[in-house]
Amino acid sequence: MKPPPFVLSIAGSDSSACAGIQMDNRAIEACGAHPLNVLTAITVQTPDGVIASEVVSTVSFVQQLEGVLKSFPVAAMKSGMLGSAAIVAALAEVLEKYPQIPYVLDPVCQSTSGTALLDTEGISQIRQRLLLRAQLVTPNLDELRLLVQADDYNANTPREVIAGAIAQQYGCAVLLKGGHGESIESTDELYFPNGKREAFSAPRIQSRNTRGTGCALSALIAARLAHGDAMEIAVATAKQRLSEGLVQQAKVSWLGAGPAFGG
């Protein structure tokens, strides 16, 4: 039997286990892959939001990252909350040594409840360094506009123009998530550097328990890439699995739970 591929999640810890590295692990395992972890921050979270957050030291972060990458045959990786400009820069420097590993960048800048999780300099470092390394970046609409210089675009610039420009400028695919919309269907739009565009739609699931969906989606995609899927197939499969997880969790009575991947 072929062993499961190793997928590295670089993210923050969520004490409620509904988002962050805990959610990543469940999503990766649901795809038949083995999760590896590099912790960027410790957050205290409840269904009401982020209460506190403490970023790990850059030295600790680099030790974790280099230790994992040197010890395991990592087949794909993703990053979520990075927490500081110093960690963004350190991640970019280490990843330059591993260009062969597919990398999914989830540009987490704030929590679902609106708490800032990365400062302006950190966002700038993502633009300058990490976008050039990523095979895929998975912003929501708010994050998309943070990934471009404010002087180049305004609030009226169509999202497809911005997403297409990022894909062409940085040579990475851009998956613009549609989960925060209000239409009957949730549509994610995938833009490629060559101008190609694909849309992936699913019925919008009415649920109070949507925390961690962005974490899960990027982790699911990374896991499918680790299995050798082409980008379009990885995105389509991940979106379907995420929808199934949201349906499974929609009837949970307590607030704050993310998508379920229980089988």
C-alpha cells in the first residue's frame, strides 16, 4: 500500500480547534494525507472571536520549519496565519531552498470576527516575497484588495481585474473565494497567469458554523496537490469536500464550529 503523502501546515493554533492548525489537520487527514505542523502563533479563541494572540519567536519558527522540511518528504504545504512581518520574511527565505514543493498561500490578515492577525508590514512582505513563491493564493474579497498596492486600484475596480493582475504579475494561480457573498450559490473563481479562468459553484449552505472554512479549503487543496492532482482538480475536489463538511456541521447546536470531516 502506498503511504499517505506528508502535507505541511504553517499556521496559528486555535484554542477552540475550529480554525487554524487544528482545522488544517482534520482537513488534511480527510484527504488521506499525513499532516505536519509548524506553529506561528498561539491564539485564544471562543465562538465570539479572538481574545488574545501571541506570535512565536522567529528563531523558534525557523527551527520548526527547517526541522520538518529536512526530516520529512513534504509533498505539499500551506500557510495560514503568519502573525508578523518577521515570520513572513523568515518563511520566504526558507522556502527559497525548497522550490519543488507546491505551496498554497492563504493570506490570513484578520479573523472571522474582524481581529487583525497581520500588520501592514507583514502584508507588504507577502506581496514582495511570498506571492512569488506560491503556486496558489486563496484570498477572500477583502484580502484580495490588500494584496495589491492601494495606488493602483480603488474600491470600484472589479475583482476579476485585480485577481487577474495578481496572477499575471506574480505567476501564481489566484482562487478568489466567494463564501462571504449573499447569492444563492457560493462561487469561487480560479485565475491563472496565462489569463485562463474557471469558476467553481456550490449551493450556499445556511449555517452559523462557518469558522475555519478558509483554513480548511486551503488545506484540502494542498492535500490534493500532494496526491498529484492538477490545480483545477485539486480546487474542485476541495470545494466539494468542504461543502460536504459544512452540510455535516450545519445542524450543530453550539456556535463557532467549523466544517466537519468526521468521515
